[in-house]
Amino acid sequence: MTRRNDTRERVLRTAAGLFQRQGYNATGLNQVLAESRAPKGSLYFHFPDGKEQLAAEAVAIAGGEFGERIAAAVAAAPGPAEAVARIGDLLARDLEESGFQEGCPVATVALEAAGDSEPIRSACDTTYTSWLRGLADYLRGHGADEPEALADLVLSSLQGALLLARVRRDTAVIHSVTRRIGGMVGGMVGGTVGGMVEGMVEGMVADAAAGAAGRKDCE
């Protein structure tokens, strides 16, 4: 029984990594079996619904683990602006360490397969909802009036920044977006339009300062 569970876990984690790097369509079952060193026939034994089931479970496990890392980063932040920055740092570090091969563990599969597969769509939705709930709870604890809407804003902004960073092979856009969005969210948590504007200005100033420092380093 232990051996069967080990094989299933190995196939699942191998698939999760391949889906994250290559996407759903480019990842074949033969490649998953070869890289996981699993016996032929074991895949359909453990995943009788085939690639669709494998992808849905891979998204769930990879997304769950990444969500735990997001939660830890946010919990350690002293305020909303810093929380956004720490999520951005996490995304940027993972992207750089993978040689710009591994983006979001959910988005790559969601973009390709969520429209055609209900199990995959449901797995992606459940994972995103879990991330958003944790972030909204954190923002609510800091006095945000509309924590769910702010969480949507943060996650959608970071997802777009992550995609641009991967295409450009440069994480600068992630840090730029987190500074601006973090400043805006920090101001909105303050509860006034003035606070929101002040937060946006602070984010823009920090972004400009970071850009100037980067140019100076290149001189």
C-alpha cells in the first residue's frame, strides 16, 4: 500500500511541475511517467479519469502548498502594503530561481484548460478562492471596508505582473506593481479617499526611487 501511495504522490508532483512549466497541452502522459519513473499502466490505476483528473489534482496540491507560503508571508507582514510586497517578493524569487520557467502553479493550466474541463475549472477556482479568502481575512483584520474586493485587486494585479515578468524575463514589473498596488491598498485600508491618494503617491515615489537606483547601478 505504501508503494502504491508513493508512486501516486511521485506522479502527481511530477505532473504539477510539468504543468506549471509547460502548460496543460504541452505536457504528455508519457513524459509524466518517464520523469516520475512510474511503471506504465500506473497512471490510469491511480488516475482512472486520465490527464484531466491528474491536472485537477496537481493544481490542487501545488496551489494548496503555494497558498500556505502566501499565508506565511502575509502573516509576517506588519501592514497591508508590506503584505502585498512580500507576496510579490515570493513570486519574483520563485520565477528567478526557476530560470523564468515556472509561473503561477494555477494560471498556466487555468488559461489552457479551465474553459473546456469542469474538474480543472473547479480545482482552479477552489485554489484561487482559498488564496483570496486568506488575503481578505488579513485585510479585514486591518480595517478594510471591502476586503474581498481589495483581495481581488491584489491577486489580479500580481497575476498580470507575473505573466509580464515571465515574458520579459525580468521581475522588475512585479516589484513595480506591488509598490503601487501596495501603496494604494494601504491607503484604502485607511478608509479615506485622501488615504488612498496618499498611498498611491507613496507607491509611485517608491517606484521612481527604485528605478533611479537601478539606473545608477547600471552606470
